[in-house]
Amino acid sequence: METSYDIHAINDKILKVKELLLELESEGETFPALARNSKRALVCIKMLEFNISDVVSFTTDD
Amino acid sequence: MNHQKYWNPVLETMPREKLKQLQFKKFKRILTWAYTHSIFHKALYDTAGLTPDDIHSFDDIKRVPKVEKSMMRDIQKKDPYPYGDALCVPLEEVSAFRQTSGTTGQPVYQPDTWQDWDWWAECWSFILWSQGYRARDRVFLPFGYNIFVAFWAAHYGAEKLGCEVVPGGVLDTQARILKIQELTATAMMATPTYILNMADVAKNKMGIDPRELSISKITCAGEPGAGIPSTKKRMEDAWGARVYDHSGATEIGAWSYECEDQPHGMHVNEAMFLVEIEDLDTGEIIEEPGRRGKMVITALDRMAQPCVRFDSKDVIEWDANPCTCGRTFRLIKGGVLGRSDDITKVKGVLLSPAAIEEVVRSIDGLGDEFEIVVDKQGDVDRIKLKVELLPEVTRSSLENVLVDQLRLKTNLRYQIEYYDYGSLPRYEVKAKRFKDLRKKH
């Protein structure tokens, strides 16, 4: 069964959130609550990458 | 169509050619990661004269050296302590320690980072979603919450789905049953041995019929039982619930699952794992269905201590048919059929403990417990099978059926010993029902 999700558009949004979280993490050098919670949120982003971004990156005809 | 049938509708219904392409690229990524971050893996591949750049096609994957459990035992307790040099991340990134149960020898230590631990829960989310777990479920976990992975990751997977999880840790069996009753839990997870044990305790010690409790689905792991039709039937009959199989391992991850369609087999989560089946004698990779072999597995996204072409010793075979559920992930027929180190030759015939379990559990007058002991009488192999008779059942009423079925299903003769109900050992986690005493000689 082929599905009709626009995984490129979804992936673009994932990458935007990732970029923002990386920025937040880098701003937390003296602010552990900011750094650690951003890092933790990036773990969730990684799961989105496994679920969606890898499909975009690793299958050529999408 | 149920629009929420799949946890990941893109991956789980992906055309197989595309799935294979994804697996290959992910394999190269994890191989490169291991080669560049793990001293152990680099040395292993350098010795074989191979680098990740030498892997150009799916067919090349079999050139990558396998990792045996014994190798992992050898490296641990060295630096970085206690994991050894297969660790690919700084120690401060490790957030959880677990170890294998030690059923087959000295336990192997397993480091997980936040990311790897969330990956475990993600793998479990595929499993639980496919088995019908949803946010409305109250999931009871009757296990020890100790140093072994066991159902820890299932706990977090269920939470990820939004289920309400009840950690039934430091409770005895009767207290667990009462808590299930009190909270009207809808699902639970345990080894097949313990699921049967709980039903036995509820019925025979507490006067509670497990069918009257609110459990509607049970996920099993740790033993092959839920893939053995007669054992599965006993569990489903005892609890009035649907029983699903799952297989995973500490050093691998949660790699397979039976879906709601109960296809008498398990899906391999091929988006997260690469499973190869290797002929037990020749080592040739088996692609076609119907031929049993040993599983060699790669966890495609596990980073801290990678699992690349791990020799799992699990015996499996591909199913010829796709599942009716619509998932394109391949099925392994009958689940995990046993372990290659348990499947042994007796009198020149291959003996599979799972085949004996199937026979014993298919006979109504026999209890759930049994034990197989292989030893030698002089130079001749002998198999002793210990079984329990249910109360008020006579040996003569089932002896002929048992002997005939054993001969038919296993091509071997047994010295059968009959015991009163309740006299063989009971187990709470993984049972040890097979003993090959010849190995000591």
C-alpha cells in the first residue's frame, strides 16, 4: 500500500525545529535547564529523523 | 480502512525495493559510525581487511565480520570501564546501564544514551501499536524492574503511546493479580512461563478465574512460547485474552512483533533492523522462505554500543507469504523457533525443545510445566521428558497420545516420567526446561 504523505514538507519542518533546538542548546552553556531540556528535545527530533528524514535522505525517487 | 492502523504508515507499508534501499544506506551509516568511533569494531574490520568503503551493494554486507556474544564479554570491564572499547560515545553520554540475563553465560553489559533509550521505546511503539495498544489502555507490567532490560523498554514504549502504565515491580504473584483486578488493567506483558504461572495461581490458589479479569491483550517476550500454537492457546484460553508474540534482546533491541492479525509469525521491523538468516551448516545467507537458519542481525540506529551483524543464535525462517495486515515488513514463520545452541543432535536426529513444548502443551491432561534432560546411558543418547499430570488425570488416559505425538513431531523416543501436578519447578521469568548433560561429559 502506497501512502500519500508529503514527507518532504514534513521533513522541512523537522529540520527547522532541529535548528531552533540546536540554537537553544548552544545558548545554555551557563543555563543547565535550557541546555539539558533542549538536548532532551533533540532526542525526540532524532526519532522523527529515524521515522521520516531518513526516508527522504536514503530513498532516491522520493 | 482504519486510518490509524500503523505506527508509521510510511515505513510499514513501504514497497520492498525501497525498504531494501533504505536498509542498505542505514547499514552503511551504522557501519561507518562503528568503524570511526569504536576501537573494537575498527580492529575487527581492519583484521578482516575491510572498511565501510568496500561495501558497495547489499550482497557485500555478508563480507562484514560477525560479532559473537563472547567477543562482547571479552571486552567488557576494560576501559572505558565497565563497557570496554566498543563504546562509541563519551561515558558522560551514557544514561542507563543494563545487562543481559546471563542465561547463556556471563552477562553482557549494555550502555544506553538518552537517544538509544528513546530508540528502544520507539521500537516498542511499533510493536504495541500493531497489537492494538492505545492511550485508553491501562497496562500492567508484572516484572522485577531490575538490572535486566526485560520489559523496561516496553514500559516506556507504552507511555509513549499514551497508555497508563502500572509498574507491578516488587509485588508477589498474588498481589499482582489483586492489583490487576482492582485497577481493571486491560493489558499486560510477561514471559509465557509467567503468564501461565499467574493464571495457575489465580485459579488454584486464589479462586479467581483470570478470564473474569479485565485483561484483553497480553504481549509475551523472553521465550518462544507465544509463537508455539499450543502454548499460545493455553494462555489465550486461561486469560480470555489475545496473546501476541514479540522478540528482542538486550544487545540488539526490540526487533520483531506479531501484529493484530496474528499471522502465526512475527514481522521483522525492517526499518530499524537488518535481519539475515544464515545456514547452520554452510553459513550461506538464506533468502528463500522455508529454510531454517541462524539470525544475524544489525540494529540500524543504535549508536552507543552498536550491534552490527550480531550472531544472535536465534533460529528463524522466512515466511513465504506477506501478512494480511498490509505491512510490507517480512514475517518470520512461527516466530523464533529456538536457539541454535539448544537445537542439538540426539541419536543423529535434530532435537528442538520447542517441538516438544508444542506436543506437551497440546495435551489437555498435562500441566504447563515440563523438563527435558538429555544424557548418555553408556554410549547411547537418552532423552528424559518429565511431565506433570493434572489432578484427577490418569497416566493411562494420555500416555499413548503423548508417545505417538512425540514420535510423530520429533522422530525420537523418550523416557517419560510422570509427576504429580505442582511438583516440577515453577519459574517467574525465563524458564530453564532443557538440560543437555552430555556437554559435561
